[in-house]
Amino acid sequence: MTGPGSAAPGTVLAVRGLDVAFRVGRGRRARTVRAVTDADLDLRAGRLTALVGESGCGKSVLTEALTGLLPGTASIRGSALLTPPERSDPVELLTAPESVLRDRVRGRLVGLVPQSAATHFTPTRTVGAQLRETLARLGATATVADLLDRAALPRHVAALHPHELSGGQAQRAGLAAALAGDPPVLLADEPTAGLDRPLVDHVTTLLAGLAAEGRAVLLITHDLRAARAVADDVAVMYASRLVETGPADDVFAAPWHPYTAGLLGALPDAGFTPVPGHPPELSALPDGCAFAPRCPVSGDCSGDPVPVRRGGRSVSCHPPTAPALPAAARSGAGSR
Ligand SMILES: Nc1ncnc2c1ncn2[C@@H]1O[C@H](COP(=O)(O)OP(=O)(O)O)[C@@H](O)[C@H]1O
Ligand code: SF4
Ligand SMILES: [Mg+2]
């Protein structure tokens, strides 16, 4: 991942300065929910990027903004340039008309495995019939059996109705549907939620395999252990901002942001120490660093954290006072 000026090599989807806000309530109770703030993210061919962060920090809204699935009440700014390899002209996802998103993007260039994938199937028809219909709508040459194979589902699942699927099968059926148009970008929103550990490992390994075949895969999860196991790149989201991004091995080995360090400290092998406190309401974000009330290294951190980018990594912290930042990063304060 790189700064906003230059996309990393192999970038298929470059998100820059993405802001999403909702106006909610009426009259004196009206307020603005800032769900995504100034997000920069590169999704690269052949790599799995894990988007991690506590519940409610804006992960799903970010994904929905990229696929044009947010309600009309959302105000969206920024850029998300999709440059599919050898497929078609680039598409600016945030301003593309709905007809372009429907006919060219969703399912064909960007596959989405939505949160609660099972609920996106019609309950009264078999999985096989619905996958066949999706293939026909996309004009795809693959068969239902191909899709089931790609999603590591046994063939007999085609004859089942959605309510007959186990949790793991339902997630993989959602994945099979998202793969129907063989999209170069795959966005999977919490595909492991509610699954036990062996199934989590199965689904994430499957996604890593789909990335290894050349797709750009975004795995959205609050399961840092799963992310650490399979991610090539990681983006850590806190209270609507991507506070740290970079190659997963580097970030997990030596996190620069105190929140990333806190998430890692909550893993079983690090002693199960949760980050104390709770994230702020996105309708009442404080000035300056939103993590300050929970930050163990908070010092003189007044003002907005300064984004620092070095060696394919980025962190949004307060460089002069954050011990979590190595000296090399601190000396690059503000560089973009
Ligand atoms: N349609 C909407 N209208 C108003 N607020 C919304 C809407 N969708 C999501 N939000 C708010 O945006 C914030 C981020 O939500 P979400 O992206 O679903 O979080 P996550 O996926 O990280 O758990 C939450 O505060 C949520 O209530
Ligand atoms: S800016 Fe300060 S309070 Fe915020 S995460 Fe960095 S060190 Fe902690
Ligand atoms: Mg979500």
C-alpha cells in the first residue's frame, strides 16, 4: 500500500480520500454520522488485504460505498478508481451511474460476499437454481458445479434450499455466487462471522487461494487472528479512519499505531488483554485523535494525528509523542 499520489504496483482498485457521512434524525435531534473519513486504500492483484477493526467502525459502509449500495441518505466524497486488468476501461466507482455499476461492475468486475450471505438467497428456491440464474444473468460460461468447486462446496449443495445450509455452507454459497462472473476484485464482508475456528480457517484459506490465483481480495473481519493467518496486506480501521495500513507481516510484527498494538494484545497468544474502553459514537467524534481516551501512550496529542507514510506503510498517529512509532517513521512526519 502506498500514499495517495501513487498506487502500489498491481493496484486494481485505488481508493483515495473516501468520506462517507449520513445525516440521521430530524430537527433538534439531527446529527451527522461520519462512517468513513479520508480513507486511502489500494487493493492489488494477487493479494489478500484484511480490513480489521472493532464493530461499528465503518468497514461495511466503506465496502458498500465501493459497490454503490449505500442508501441515498449517504453523502460520499473522494475517489475509487477501478482499473481491471485486460478487461475494460477504468471505472470511477463513486461517480459511475447506477446502470454502469449494475451492468459492468457488480458481479463482473467486483464480486461482493455480503455480511449474512445466506439472507441474500431467496428462501423458496434451491441454491443450484439461484446460482444458475446468476450465471445466466452475467452471461458467464462457468457451470453451477464449477462455482461449487471454486467455493469448496460439495455438489449436493446445489439441491438444497438456503435454510438447509450450515453456517459455513451458507457463507461459501455466497462466495460461489460472488465468483459467478469471475471478477478480478472480491470483497468479502465478515465471511467468517459465527463460524467455529476450523470453518474460519477453511473460508479464509479459500479466500487466500482466490487471491493467489490473481484476484484482489478484501477480507473484512474483526477476527484479527484470521487476518494474521492469511493477509498479505492489512488496513486497520478505528472510528471511521484507516489508522494503519501496510504489508501484513510488517504491521503484525511491529505495529506503529497503539490501536493496532492493542488489537494484537487481545489475541490469545498475546495474553487476551483487550483494549480498554469503547470506541466513540461516530455521530460524536472528538476533535483530534479519536483513540486518545483509550491510548496507553497518549501524551501531548492535541490536534489531528499526522499521517506518515514510509516503505509501503502508513500510520495516522501523533509522531512526536507516540513511542509506538519507530524513529524512522517519526522523522517522516507529514510526508505523503
Ligand atoms: N444507512 C445508514 N444510515 C445511518 N447510519 C449508518 C447507515 N449504515 C451504517 N451506518 C452507521 O455507520 C457506522 C459504521 O457502520 P458499519 O460500516 O456497518 O460498521 P462495521 O461494518 O465496521 O461494523 C455505524 O455507526 C452505523 O450505525
Ligand atoms: S495520536 Fe496520540 S492519542 Fe492518538 S493514537 Fe497516537 S499516541 Fe495515541
Ligand atoms: Mg460490518
